[in-house]
Amino acid sequence: MQTIVEAAPLSNTAVWAGRVMSGLIILFMLFDSGIKLIPLDVVIQTCAELGLPTGVGFARGLGILGLVCTILYAVPQTSVLGAILLTGYMGGAIATQVRVGNPLFSHLLFGVYLGLILWGGLYLRDPRLRAILPFSR
């Protein structure tokens, strides 16, 4: 027999805060994916600085990957899968920043900041996630 655990209801303000946080991540990732799909010269230059391949195909591949993960995150039925995949995407960005020795708070932890907003927004807007990960008050 399966037991269904229900999450404690949140205030309307908390749910909207989660939607805003998720919306900010979605907008950022759409911008990030868009500049990689074109790709803008700054993308190619940044790839070179980070020691990544500088081909247009590589940049577009990253753009498509980011876009697919973002769409999965934006759709409520697949939002948890999208969050997991975006976390992996951010982890790759963090690993790249570690490898080249960029500054901690401005570059290295930027992916961590995005991940915290991403999961915080999802936690506040999705009662299924709150049921799985109940934080006691």
C-alpha cells in the first residue's frame, strides 16, 4: 500500500515568490541559451578563454542543451527533471571555472547561486517537492 504524504500549504506570497524565482532562472537561461545559439562573438571569445572548443557547433550544442533543460524546468510536469538537469549543467560551469582558477565569489560560485535560486523557486511553487523534502519549522 502506497502512502501519500502531503506538503504543508504555503502562503500565496511564498508560492508567488517561488514563481518569480523560477521565472528569473528561466529568463536567464533563455538569454544564455539564445546567445549560444546565435552564437555571439562574446560566446566564442569566452569559450577560448575557458579553454573550451571555439567552434560554432560547440556553442550551439551548449545552447540547445541549456534550452532543453530550461523548457523541462518550466513545464510543471517535468520541472523536477529539468531542475536536476540544470543542476548538472551548472555543475559543469562550476567545474570549468575551477579548472581555470577564476575568482571564487564572482565566477566560481555563480552556478551555486543560480542553483539555489532554481531549487528554492521550485520548492516554493511545487507541493510535490515540499512533500518529498519537508523542512521542519
